[in-house]
Amino acid sequence: MNKFVGKHVVIAAMSVLAGFAANANADVVGNAKAGQGKVAMCIGCHGIPDYRTAYPEVYRVPMLGGQNQKYLENALHGYKKGDRHFDTMHAITASLSDQDIADIAAYYAAQSSTSKNNPEK
């Protein structure tokens, strides 16, 4: 096989593998019931009405119930990758799998602002 054809085979193979990697995340479907058992660490901040953190600055912690599922997934992935900057959230999301993130997002999307562990202020 000549070098020209060989390079194209390698490029094609890499493209196929990249496609599989991109589709791997797309196949993850959130399960709200499974997410209920994964939100224990979230409730400590996001389940307290009017909760504010004092580090690294005073920051009002948002209530998550009723938020858009895709938005929550994107936010959690952003914290995990470091694209969103809040050390506590980065530390928590670092250990979450893509399935965990999808389940947590599905759980909170299925709630409302007045749901248990997500009280309205």
C-alpha cells in the first residue's frame, strides 16, 4: 500500500472512532428515579432556600427543581471539564459519570421549585 492511501485509511479510521466517541454520550438517557439516589450531595446547598456561599465570593445558590434537563446536563459537564469555574462544583462533578449527570439532570428537571429537597424561597 502506498503512503497516500495509507494516510487516508488512518484518517478514515480516526474519523470513525471519533464518531463513536461522540455518539457514546448521545446514547446516555437520564433516569429521574435513578437520579433521586444521586442527589444527596446536591441537597446540602441546592435544597436550602436563599442559601449563599461565602467562598470564593458571596454567591446565591440556585434552586434546581424544574430547570431544563439539557441545561443542567451541560452545566454539570461544564463544571466537570473546568469550563465553569466553581471549585466545589468541579470537585463534586469530577467523580460523576455521564450516566450520573444525565440521571441527576432528569431528576431535577422532573421536580418543581416546591418539590421536597428543593423548597421554594
